[in-house]
Amino acid sequence: MLSASLQAHKKQLFIFIILLAAAAGAWCYWQQPKAAPLTLHGNVDVRQVSLTFNASERIASMNVEEGDRVHQGQVLATLNTTPLKLTIARCQAQIAQQEAVVAKMNNGSRPEEIAEAAASVQSAQAEADNAAADYQRMSTLYAGDAISKQTLDAAEAKAKSTAATLAHAQSAHDLASNGYRQEDIDAAQAQLQSLQNELQTAQYNLSQATLVAPQDGVIRSRLVEPGDMASPSTPVYTLSLDTTKWIRAYISEDKLGKIHEGQSATVTIDSVDTPLTGQVGYISDTAEFTPKSVETDDLRTSLVYEVRIYVTDPDNVLRLGMPATVTF
């Protein structure tokens, strides 16, 4: 009986010791200093593009102001298009004319045109025969000193002129009767194609007279005004894109091991109560002296590494240069 009571007492004492050890361990654990979350301070950065015209001409209109939100495809500015429209109209008229020429060469002459060409040959033949006979008669008279040399020369010139007219009329009749040679048709077709290419170039240049937003974003700078001369090297607007935003922050070397690329982070800004989610996307391999824009006093004279935390911003609340706090 005494032995059983002693064993029960030992069992209770053993359980008490175990509970006491567990309590002591828990107390020691909670008394240890907790590792503070890593906090970085930085500023919002975004991708920016300089928008320029791909042509040189006077600016006709500027449609947005600095700070305006624009959407992809929205017309931002236009150039004077009067010279381009005149070029297009000229090309269209030349194309219509050349198309008629090519069609005529492919279709050949009509019977009435062939008959008209034959009549022209007969008329030219008669004039040439008369002129040749006159020249022969004048030559005989000149040999007998009956006319002057000037009269003979005039008769000779007329004979040659009517002979050339006859040759031209005969060529026209042959062309009307036999049709155009294939190489002539090919040359006319090539000329038509050249005019059509010139029209396409003019239409492309007209399309370049309109400047549109390449993506959604905010106009940061308006750099020219209507009446200014635009060129491919002259920026018209600076556009901040909505596609990619990040926090540019700096971390000292002793804390560099606490972060890694792909690590999640929480981003907070003063103007929005709800935190944003972010992810470390870039850690510089090269140390640098802290930029003057960094707000923390302990980093201003230190060598630090640039860190970029890319942020998901579905409501577009982040603005370029806005201060932000990043917590890991």
C-alpha cells in the first residue's frame, strides 16, 4: 500500500517537473528580443517615353496638357497636312491618267482610230509628193538662174518637213494597226506602279502627321506649342506609362543579406490607407554613395546598393517621385 502511494507521488512529481520545464522554456522564448521587420524608404519611379513626330512640319494642334491622363491610341497632337494632301491629290490624278494609258495599250486601237490614222497617212503622202515635185521643179529653175537660192532652200525645207510628217503618220498607222510592243506595255505598267508607290508614301506621311499615345499614361511634360516646327529629333511630350512602376530604394551592406530577388514586400504611401503588394525585382551589384534624395539620416554618408521593388498598382495611385515605405 505504501509502495503504490510512493509511486503515484513520484509520477505526479515527474509530470510537475515536465510542466515546469515547458513553462520555463516558453518564458525564455517570449523574453528573447524579436527581429524587427526590415524597412526601406524610397520613391516611386515609372517608365517614361519621349513622344516625337516622324516628320518635319509646323504643329497644327496640341490636344492635351501636363497632368492629363491619356489612353492608348488617343490623338495628342497634329501637324499641318495641307502640303501632304496636295501631294496625294496630284498622285491620284497622275495614276488615273497612267491607268488610261495602260488600258489603251492593252486594248489596242479602235477601228475608227485605225481608219483615222490611214487617212492621215494619205494626206501626209499627198503633201509630201507635192513638196517633192515642187522641189524638183525649183531645182530645174535654179539651174537656169530663174530663181534665187533662198527660194530653192525653202522648197527643200518643205520637202523634208512633209517627208518627216509622212513618216510620223505612217508610224502612227502601224502602231494603231499592229498594237503596242510588249516592252512598251511593260514600261507603261512600271510607270503606273511607280506612281502608286509614290501615293502610298504620301499616304504614310499623312498618317505620321498625327501623334497618338502608344500606351495608357500621364502627360509629364508639354514641350512645344502650335506653330512650332516639329521634327523627329524634337520631343513633343513626355509620357509616364502605367505599365510598370517600382520603388527605388537603397539598402546598406550589413542588411543586404536580408533581401533577395523575388522576395515579397508591403508598400505603403501617405495618401492611401491600403498597403500595396510588391516584389524585389532588382538588386544592384555595385555599391554607390547614397543619393541626396534619400531621406534616412543613417544612410546619407554610407555606401549603399540600389533596390527596385516592383509594385502592383491596379488603381494607378502611385505618382512619379512619390515617397514610399517598403516593409519586408
